[in-house]
Amino acid sequence: MTTHKQIFKQLSKQCLFLAFLFSSFFMSATLAQAQNDSETTNTDDTHTLPNSNKGEGLDEYVVAEQLRMTQKFPQAIPFYDKAIAKEPENLEYLYNKCMCYYEGRNYPSAESCFQSVLEKKANYIPAYEMLANTYKQEKNYGNAVKMYDKIINIAEDDGEKFAYLFTTIDLLFRTGNVEDAGKYIKNANSLFPGMPDLFYLQARYENTVGNHEKALELMTELMEVTGGETGVGYDKDYYELGYTHFQLANYSDAEEAFSKITKGSQFSARAKEFSPEFLMRVANGYSKVYEFNEAKQLLEKVIAMKDPFPDAQELKAYIENKSEKDTLLQKLNFRLEMDEKARSGKLEGDQEPRKFMLNTPQKLEIYGKLTKVYLEVANYDDALEFSRQYAAINPKNPLILFYQALALQKVGDDVEAESLLLAISSTPQINRNARAMAAFALGIFQHRGKQYALAVKNLKKAAILSPSFGPASKYEIASISVKDPNAAAEDGE
């Protein structure tokens, strides 16, 4: 009887064979170009260029190649041009001129040059490959994918098709376009069904689009194929399995899967971000900037994972306790109302006006409390109003300005909100914790506005200013990485 481990070993050998086969296609192009015993080469071969072999431009070509090898790329181009002028049908000269542009990082010229190669030989796969690489350097990932599509359509060998399907899937995953990877995974499966890496990639795809049940089915099948092997090479599989269980609220199963990841590995560090302790710290960060919906969802997960968890239960109760906040709002507004009546002579009976009049510090205290509590109960118009009344008396309190920025964002004034938060987070005289709160809130708002690079910069800044925001910043950046991995990988301040 054939065991799962035997099947897996057979599949692994097949993968290695495909990798070897794929690399051989590129070697064949070089070998074909080196042939000099015939007047022309096979123009139908997708890895071979027409080569005149007359040699009129050979001297200039040799000089160009020597200059290219010594990284004197601009100096090499004129010699390529002279060689091409003497042998215009020798596409080897033209292709290597394109490579010279590419290696010299002159990507616009490389792009037009490789396109000119394809105008002369429309089925030359290496030119499509290099165009894709050029587009990737220019971060034009959509066009890079189009070039891989061309190759997949041209390639006659299933091994080569599969390799480029895999390359495309990898690019889509790395650039945050996971949802577009589905059709390529399906095509790869149709060519070589049962590949372990395809189970994994398809599970990642299904998790990204929210099909966690399907992802679990795939990961369970992968575990059967690999026979439950553990070790560094399998860490990504156990991480994805744990992540899938976590999304399905199978928290004990998630913990078991994460426990099989190699200690100290990158996946082990990432798995810790799904612990109740880490998520509690994340929820704390969101609650500090009054993102109570996000905080509450996290707290519910924390409590489901670990009960009792007093800190989580206490914070959740505070967020949900609207009745006490309503009572406090009534009392504070009543104090302001009585102050107004005392000053306007509208008190009833023989009450002493001075008893109800508020001095400036008392008014500021009430305005500040009203601003804060109105934010907590999501009454952003009133929060904004009282923050402005406070600022009219004392315009330099950073906490009130922070509250005002949050209220402004909630009522739709993103520009003013972000301007205030940026000012607070960038002022050295303000204490670091207040600056961190402003930077974290700014990062969240920029994330929602799809300003991913700026969002990551400010989220990292928040974590530097106050380590207590580290977990929440990391959590928010992880969310950005799904949409724009390159922005999430940028170094912040």
C-alpha cells in the first residue's frame, strides 16, 4: 500500500524535476545563441533568437559585452548600436543591448528595448520574462502579470507553464493581489494536481477571500499528504493551519497547530500574535484612540480564548457600559445649565447665583469630560462642540486637541483631523504618550484612506514613541500588508 509519506516524496521529486526542467529552458537560449555553425537558427523555438552569424558586427559586439561585464553600461550602448547597424537581423545583439539597459537600471529604455525584440520575434519567452522583471522593478505589477500571461499562453511544455503559473501566483501574493491568484492556482492544479505547495497556496487564497472552511479542508488534506511531519520546512503549513482555525474561532485547535512550529522561527514569532495576551494589548491600543468597535471584537476573542481574563472583561464592560456614561453626561450638562441660569438671572426661587457659577478651571474640566464621554458614546457632533469650547479658552491642551481630531475624522473632516494629529505627533514639547496616541490614530485613518505608506510610517512612529502601542501598530500593519505588502515592508521612523 502506498503511504501519504511516499506520495509526498514522489510529489517532492516531481517538483524538483520541474524546477530543473524550468531552469533548462533558460540555459537552452544561451546555448542556442552560442551556436555558430549555421546561417540561421530555428525561428519557431520560443527560447532561440535568429542569429545571422555573418560576423560583420562581431568586433563591436565583443567590446560592448566587455564593457557590460565591467558594469560600464552607458559606454557599452554605442558599441551595441554599431554591431546592430552592421547585423540588423542578429537579435542576440539587440537582446543583450536590452540586458545592458536592465542591468544598468535604465528601466524605461530596457522596457522599450525588450518590446522591440518582441516586435521582431513575438514568441521569444526570455524577452517576456525580462519585460516582467522590468515592470516589477518599476512596481508596475499589473503589466508584469500580463507578461507572465503571455508566456503561459506561448509555452508548449506543461512544466514550463506550471513554473510560470507558480511565479505569477507568488507575485500576486507578494503584491497584495491575492484575490487575483485564484484562476492561476486553478490552472496549476489542472496541470499537476496534488502538489503540496498548491494546497498551501490555495488555502492562503481561500483565507484571504474569507472562505475559511475551504481553507481548513485544504490544510487538513495537506497534513494528510505530509503525514504530520514537523520542522522548519513545515512551519508555514502549521502557521496557515493555525491561522485558519483561529479565523473559525477554533482557538484550541489553533493553539495546537501553532505549538508545532519550530521555536524561534519567523512563523513562531507570528503565531504569538494570536495569543490572548498579545490580542489584549492590541485591544488596549485601539481603546486608547476610541476605536471601540475594533477593541470590542478583539476582547470577545480574548475572553473566548482565555476565561477568566479579568483585564479583558473589565475593559469590555467599560466599553459597553452606556448607562453610567449617560448619567454622567446628564450631570455635567446640568452643571453647565445651572451656570448659565445663574449668570442670566434665571434661577428659580431665592437660590444664590454664586453657588452655581463655575470658574474657568471648573468649566474647562467639564468641557474636557464632556468631550471625552461624548466620544465614548459615539456622539461625535457634541464631542466636537465641547472640544471647541475648551479650545476657545485653552487652545494648547494636546489631549483636547487629540479628542477634537478624532471627532473631526468621525464627522468626515479628514483633512483637518489628519492635520491636527500630525501636529500633535510631531511636536517634541508634547509628552511621548500623547504623541504616540496621535501617531497611531493618524496611521489608522491613513490606512482607511488607502495612504498605506504614510499609515505604516505613523504606526511605526507610534510604537517607537510608546512601546505600549507596539502590538496594536503591528496588528494594523499586518492588515495593511494584505493590501499592500510593499508599503508594509517600508522602514518607518
